[in-house]
Amino acid sequence: MAAYAIVAGNDHGVPIVMVTGCDGLCREAREWLGDGVVAVSVKRVAADGSVVLDPPGITGPRITAGARQAIERSPELKPFRIRFPIHVTLQLKDDATTRGYVNWRDLNKPDWPGRRTGPRTIEAWLKSTRHLCL
């Protein structure tokens, strides 16, 4: 979510006005973007680790109401901007996943400035938003 807010703010000069997703995403959006962002939870993690999805009959009206509220609030929200360069660290599940990710990057985004720094870690210095979204 933060990466998309940075791209929206830095490259397009617009704020994120609404997010939908799990409770965790909604919390993260408020932490990063403030209480003005409209956050509509449509799923949550149960005590056993499973994901509980709310049914469309409930989420549809919530999302519609949230969108209306986001439009009303949009004039008071500011774009989320940061200064570059930034240092990013990506920590993956295991060595095999990291190796696969590095191979995918090499094939699909050969100009990405990152490098593997450990069995599960990739780091990069980014000069702009160009390579921010994974």
C-alpha cells in the first residue's frame, strides 16, 4: 500500500483516498496516510489463521458508502510524497523464493538496481519510483 501511495503522490500528485482489503491493510493505511483515508475492511484473519471473507451482500454496500465518503473527503487529503533516493530491503520466505525472485527480476527488469545481500534478502537504492512497486 505504501509503495502505491508514494507513486500516486510523487508521480501523479494525487492522494490515496480509499483502500479496501483486510483489517491489516486498513490499519496500515491509517498509520501511513492518516485517519482521513477511507478504509473499508472486507476480510480478516481468524484466530486459527484462516481468512474470513465478508459476503458480497455486505461488502458491496460498505464499499459504495466508503467511495462516497472518500469523494467527500478528497479535497482535504494530501498526496503522500517522499524524497529520493531511498534504501529498500525485501525479505523473502526462503532461499529458493529469493533465488526465483532474483531470476525473475533479471529476466523481466534487468535495469532494477537491487542486489541479493543474504539468503532471504534483496536490497536496493532507488532514485525514483520507477522500481518501487514489486
